Amino acid sequence: MGSVIAGVLAYAMYSMTSAIAQSFALHKVQSTNLIVQRISAAVRTLVVGMTTMGTGVFGLAAIGLFALAIQIIVQRRNQPSNSN
């Protein structure tokens, strides 16, 4: 269950990252001030980087939880039954 939730969150973060990156690409900064351009580039990089990092974290968590579920299933099948 946790793997599915993390996977959905990873997909949502991926969609959000794509939307943000496309929005930033379409709407350039309309300033001739060099400081404004550099600060806006830094903020845009930070925003896209943070959403990308969130995508990676949730994606890796989904993969790890899915692998854990498979490991538990395999261990339970290989475990001898304790019937009296």
C-alpha cells in the first residue's frame, strides 16, 4: 500500500516538475537588470531542483517499498508452516 502511495506522489511530483519547467521556459524574465536576471535564474533553478529531488525521493521510496513487499512475500512462502 505504501509503495502505491509513494508511486502516486512520485508521478504527481513529476507532473508538477514538468509543468513548472514548461512555465518557466515560456515566461522569460522581462528585466534588463543583471541582478534581477541572476536572482530569477537562481530561484527558478532552486524550484525545479527541489521538485525534481522530491520526485526522486518518492520514486526511490516506491521502488524500495515494492522490493520490501516482494521480499516479505518470498520469505513467508519459504517459511515452514507450524501446524500442530
